[in-house]
Amino acid sequence: MSIIEKVQTLLKKGDARTAKAKRHILYSFIVKGMSMVISLFLVRMMVGVLSKEVYGVWIVLFNVVGWFQFFDIGLDNGLRNKFAESLAEGNREKARIYLSTTLALMAIVAGGMLVLLFGVGPFLDWNALLGVKGEMAQIIGQELTIASFITFAFFFLNFVIKIIKTVLLADQRPSVPGLLNMLTNLLVLGLLGLMMYTARGSLVELAVIVGAMPLVVQGVAWIYFFAKDYKDLIPTPQYVRFSYTKDLVSLGFKFFVIQVIGVVLFLTDTRIIIEFVGGDDSKVRAANAALYSTTHKYFALITQAFGIITTPFWSAYTEAFQKKEWDWIKRTNKNLVKVWYLTAAGSIFALLLAPFVIEFLLEGDMKSDWQLNIFMLVFVLVLAYGSIFVMFVNGVGKVRLQMISSIIGGVINIPLSIFLANECGLGLSGVIIASILCMLYGAVLGPIQFNKIVNGTAKGIWDK
């Protein structure tokens, strides 16, 4: 039997839901690998089209716009659960109502933000808002203002149309959103290449290309999937029920809080290092932040890879929970734990390679920190283990305990990081140890909540 035949046999093994998850895990790894290669070329192409300095301004603008993704207040994840629940119940009309209502709510938010953008935007000093000063401000001039308008406008249009990805995730097809992202970047890469060999591009042209391509790809995806697989789920105004908003927002807002705190935790970590870790020398503090960030990115590859494995089971758990298939849920959980053990064993090699990779990425300017590497590995393994149970909790929508734990972690993270880093003399390691302690829900409380729910003993906050 050939390798390909063995892989095909492995993918078909098990029940239909498990086989589907395994297929999409394999597809996701392939897509992720290709996307990483395309991303590397994309960065190089952008720098070539613009310049290092102007590219730096673009990154600032792109990151600022990215923060506005949180304006959906968790509606995406609320829809993901409610849509998957409705499909599991066989109630496709209800799924259509949830989809139509979410689209209407997102359109209202996006429309309001567009009105605000065009009403207030012309009076704003975009150079000052984005921290572009002096000679750089003179070089870019009005170009940044126009590029900012275009980037925000396209973002809010994509804000609505991106719901196709949520539908695909809810339908247990997680590799497809990744494929759409890859195709978007591939189109951007091709157009930038064309621009590079015809004439030097501008920030405005880059904003148009980067903003328009997701709209095109996701628009085609809407047409393809709703003409082929979801004909009876096409969202229409007649199926908008604002009475369903409470279901979507009450669950979605909890996801929103958890998501925001997770992002803020990492951002505050680097800020703490720049402000407090490294004594009075600002250069040392900045260098420490660079070392911490690079080390985090390196070990985060482990959680990203493990995330590809666990992601398909979010909506799979939703379906199994609605159908009360407890044996499947328990068996899947045990299998994921086994995969985690293999991941933990394999991560030892990542730890051994860490000094060489990190010092290469920092171009030999700094030495890798073994203590930081060890605690960073512990951090990503704790997150990975916790994600096994978090996927189940998210899938069944019992996330109040997770939300409260996240809030507590967000509140104590800064003082705890400073205390461990400075008062206890742990330096950079103290910061990541604080993060470990603040994000223990998944690894400690998650398994307890999982067992309570599947065994029918969950009460109070464990069941909300």
C-alpha cells in the first residue's frame, strides 16, 4: 500500500464527523504551509513596491484598522454556535434566520462606521493619529489620508461579507476560510508583482489592492457556496428577526470579552517589558521587548499547529452536544489529549533548536535566554492543553466561567508581571510566568467543567 493510499485509509477511518474533521485538518496544514510561503513573498513585494519607510507606515495603518474587527462584539462566534446548533437540530429555517439577522446587524454596524468615517474623517490629521511626523509626513503628504480612507472603507465592507467564513466554520469546513485567505494573498501578490514591473506603486494603490481582493474572493465564495450547498439558507430581509438578537449578542459578547482580553494580555506583556524590565536603560528595555516578542512568535508556532488540529472540533462538538452523543465527545477528547502528549514530546526538539532560530531571527544582536525559552514552552503547552477543553466549552456555549476567569486574569496580569519580573528578580521569565498563571482556565478549570457537563453534573456557573 502506497503512502497516499495509507493516508486516504486513515482519513476515512471512523464516523462521518471524525473523518470530516481529519480531512479538514490535513487540508488546513497544507493551506497553512502555502500561506506562510506566500506571506513571506508578500512582505518582500510590498517593501519593493513602496520602500522600507513607507511600508512601516502601512503596517501601522493596517494594525490600527485591525483593531476595529472587535466592533462585531462577538456576533461572529455567536452566529457560529447558533447556526451550528440549528443545523444539528435539522432546523435549517432557524439557521437562515440567525444568518439573515446577523448580516443585518453587521450591516448596521458597518454602515454606521462608514457614515462616521466620511463625516469625521476629512477633519482628522491622519499623520498625527498614526504617529507619522517630520520628514516622513512630508514624503507621504495627503497620500496617507487617502489610503486611510480607502483601507477603512474596504474594511467595513469586508466586515459584513466575511460572514461566509463563519458559515463555513459552523458547517465544520474550517480549511475553506484558510483557503480563501490564501487565495486573497495570492491575488494581492500577483497584482503587486504586476505593479512592481510596470511602475513604482503608491500607498493608495496598495490600499485599494489589499482592500478589494478580500471583497472579490469572499464575494465569489458567497455565490459559489450559496448556489451549490446552501440554496435554502440564502439570507434575505424577510428572514431578519431582531428578536433573535439577544441570543446572538448574549453569547457573542462573552466570546468578545474573552477574545479582547487575550489580545490585550500579549500587548500589555510587551508594554510592561518596555516600561519596567531592564532597569533605567531604554535601549536594554527595547532589546528585551524584541527578544521576548521573537521568542513568543517562535514558540507560538506550536500553538498554531495544535490549533489547526483542535479548530474543526468546535462546531463538531456543537453538533454532537445537540444530539447528546456523549460517547463520541468523550472519545474525541481522549484522542486530542493523546495528540497533545505527542506534541509535548515533539516540542523538546523545538526547545533545543530555539537558541539557533531566535538568534538568527535577531540577526545575532542578542543571545537567546534559556530560562525564557523553557517558560515560553510551558506557556504554549499549557495553552494547547487547555484548548482541547476550551473548544468543547466554546462549542456548547457554556463560557461564563471562562469569561470571568479571563477578566480576573486581565486585571491581575500587569501587577503580577511587574512583581515577578522585578521584585522576584525573574526578569523576562517573570512576565511569561504571570501570563501562564493568568491563563490557567483551560488547563485547570476547563477539564473540570468538561467532565461535569458530559457527566450531567454541571450546575450553576459550570453550566452557563
